[in-house]
Amino acid sequence: MSKAESYQMYIDGKWVESESREYRESVNPATGEVIALTPDGTRGDVQKAIQAAKKASEWYRYTSVFERSELLLKVMHAVQEAQEELAETLSREQGKPYYTEALGEASAAASQFEECAEQCKWLLNGEALPTRDKNKVVYTKLTPKGVLGIITPWNYPVNIPSEYLAAALATGNTVVWNPASSTTLCAIKLMECLDKAGVPAGVINLVTGRGSVVGDEIAMSNDINGIGFTGSTEVGKTIASKATAKSMLLELGGNGPSIIFEDAKLDLAIPPIASACFDNAGQICCATERILVQRSIYKEVCDRMVAAAEAYVLGDPMVKGVTMGSMNNQSTFQKNIEHAEDGRRRGVKFLTGGKPAEGFERGFYFQPTVVCDVPLDSLYNLDETFGPCAPIFPFDTEEEALHLANCDQWGLVKSVFTQNISRAHTFAEKLESGVVVVNDGNCYLEYHLPFGGSGSKWSGVGRLGGKYALQCMCDIKTICIDIR
């Protein structure tokens, strides 16, 4: 057994062992080093957590929004105080660069709790409704759903859980939380912040372990009143099929394009597009997975994207100057290899990259990649690569661009770059996507803005962000009073 430090899960206000007494190794994806041993949770552990959450829900749902706001601010301060430790854990376990990305994610996580502390005081209100019956007074109020099952991913394993946990705390819900198994230590470190801030026993419960066991039990339990999940479309469909009749907030995959017209200001367009392709080694749900370029500027965009890709510095995520670390896991790394191999078979032209990076004995390092001459039947067009890749496609007309942008199965974020105001509004209306960004990258985001997929696509249901996440975690109760 490894000598790495062992950790516990968190149920009913206590750090506890799993029923299994078994542990899973948490591995640094850049080095292969085992950095921690985390509990391999069981279905029994989930049931204990659910019972703790149900008990806490009996009273926490009736706390005032001002009490919850004060609690959220305490969590915010605890996360801020732990920023460097959280960032180091992110670098060591997730693989993202400490200085350019991990510190920012830890800071963003603190912002989630601050945002919900502000939102809940003023936005968890209902409305008075007119009635035909003069003897009735009718109003609505937002009430917590009860016990929420939250299942979170490995690509932003501190910030994304904070989105859900902050909204749940703000709305008076209690939580059973299952984080991604490859970034469990990140979740434990965030849970330490929640514990330090004084989150009451049973309100947030962390059960670590495999999604096929812990996540499955959460999804299927009749005592879970709602599900929140961020992750792949495939897993989201599985959860939705098992969580029948439950309220669901699902933020799933994307293959979002950035569309560049010939009148676009390329000095403003290329940096955010490159960032949306290569930051976090491309492991971003709202990443630019396809770049659609008007033919007259096609070569110039290709050249600029190559320069942007080659400016990234691969290396140890903890070293200053490194701007791209290891990918997080073998399956995602292998998927990028498979997409590149599929592209070569189909005649894709690799302008740079396209292979595992040389010079690394260990780790899942993949070269920042730019490709052109991409056929529409290639995986680069049909699938979510989820890696540091920029496939570039030419188009001639607005109609062609719109068709290419909407022909995929996803609809999370799409962007368009143009100086033509009429065209900008047309594409904002006609792009089938939950979010459309004009003249900025796919990853533009502020935490009070609604974020989620189009209902006509496979990018999820519901909305994260500010009051929209809070509303998704509440039911509308209609109250009718006869005043005679």
C-alpha cells in the first residue's frame, strides 16, 4: 500500500471512513505519483448521507435567507484563506497550471459563494397574483426542493462544485455530493473549507467513490428530491434515465463553434478563441471545438491559430511560465489520440500538434493542435474532442455558416465574430444554443448570468448562474387564502 496520506469522507458533520474500509489512489496526472488515498464509498455510505441530509432538511429549509447569506459569506472567506492550498491541490491532482489557471479557479470558487450570498437575500421571493374571486388573496413563494444529489466533474473540480453547493446552501436545500473520482482530493479540500466555515451537520455531505456506485445510488434513491450534474452527455443521459421523476439540473457536453466572418477584427477574435481551445488543456465544456471561418480570411486565421497554439508552454503545472499542464486522465488523453488518428485516415491536414507531447516520461501531455481540411464526417466535427485542439472549417455564405454551426447534437455555447450588427442579431437568434456570444470567445462567463444548454439539443436542462441556479433548486408554492 502507498505511503500517501489517507483521507475521509464527510457525513453528518463528521469525517468518517467508508463502510468498505477501502481506498482509491489519487494520482498526479503529470507524474503518475500517488498523492492521496481517498475512501471508496459504498451504497450504504450514500444512504447514511441521505438520512443525515433528510434530518437536516427538516430545520435548515426554514432558516432565513439572511442566516444563509451570512453562512455563505463565511464559506467565501474560508475558501479565500485556503486559495493557495486549493490551487496547489488542483495542480497536483487535476493537472492545470498553478499560476495561470489553478489560482484563478480557487478565486472563482470563492466568488460563487459571495454571489449566492447576495442573490438569496433579494431574489428568493414570490409574487402576489390577481384573482377573479374578490375574496381570495393569492401569492407564491419559492421553497427548497429538499435533499439534492450533486454529482460533479473533474475538469473544474473546485469551481463547478461551488456553483452547486453555494446555490443549494442559499436556497435552504441539503446535499449529498459525489465528486469525480479522479479529483477526489480537490473535493475533500473544498469540504474542509465548508466545515471550517461552520456549515451545520447534515447540510452538506460528501461521499467519495466511483460514480457507478455512489453516483448511481444517489440518482436512484427515492429520498433524493433533485439532481444536479455537470459532465458528459453520455453520463447525463444515464443519470436522467435512472433519476426518473426527479427535478434535474444537467449541464452536459458541447461541440460549440466559433464563427468568424471576414469583417471580424482578428486581433480581438483570435486570443479568446485560442483561450477557448487550449486553456485547461481544452478540457472545458464550453470550449471552442470547431472554428468556422469565411473563406477569404481562412489562411490568415489558420496561421494565427498556429502561432497561438505554439505559444503555449507545456510542463510541470507547478512551475512558473508553464501555461499548459497534463490532461487529467487516460481516457480523455486516449480520446484525443483517437480523434487525431481518425483525422489522419480522413485526410485532415495537421498544421501543428496532433500527437502526445515529446519529452515527458509520464503524464498525459498532448500537443496543442491546429487542423484544417477537416471533412464533416470526421470525429473532429461529429464528437466532443475535449482536448487542446482547434479544427478549422471554411464557409462561403451566412447560410452555410449557420448550417455548419447547428448541424451538431449539442447546444451549449456558440459564438460569432462580425462587425455587421444585422448579422450579429440574426445569428444570435438562429444559433441553436443556450448561450450565444458575439465578438468574444465561447468561454466568456460571469457567475450571475444564466448558463446551460438548448432544450432542442443534448447539452442539458436548467440553468446555472446567479438567481437562475437558485430558481432551479426551488419549487414554486402557490398559496391561496380566503379572507372572508
